[in-house]
Amino acid sequence: MAARFDATAPADLDERLLAALEAGRDAGGLVGAKGRLPERSAALVVWGNRSHNELDLRTDLHQDAIAEVRRIHADYKPTIAYYDERARNPRNAITGVEFAERLKQQQRKETA
């Protein structure tokens, strides 16, 4: 896990932590007295220098929990800056509809 974390050094912390979770799973995951335990839950929590966590994603009771956290993260990551700005400056924040439209335009540019 540490080797994968170190190998992904150019990436953001959240991406590096996900890569480390995947490495642990790929190396055999959690092992109990009777062998490998089934994957059931996974979480990704990132704290920075704010009074609240920057990212808190989890899934429970899922057969492929780490992959599910990866999927949730991919969906959520483009919205992180919006929700952060909205929390810090609610009066100046753009509406959710306006943000969604900007995000769609950005995604169109990236796929063009």
C-alpha cells in the first residue's frame, strides 16, 4: 500500500489514498483466522487545514466496496470546489443549476 501511495506522488492526496486502498485489496485484502475476509466496506476521508473534512466518502455492505468508493469519488470530484466555495461564501455562490451547466460545458470541451 505504501509503495503504491509513493508511486502516485504527482497525483492529489485523494487519488493517492484510493490507489493505496486498491493496492491493499489487490495484495489480498483483510485476512482473518479462516483466510481472506470478504470486502464489505470502504471509506475515503481527507482532512486539510479547515475545520471540516474536505472529503468524506464511504460505502457499506458492497461486494466491491473499494471500486464503489472509486466510482463515487469520480462522480463527486468535479463538484468539490463548488461545494467548498458554497460553504465558505454562500451569498456569493452560483446556483446549483448554473454550476451543473458549467460542469457540462467543461466536460464537453474535455471530450471534444
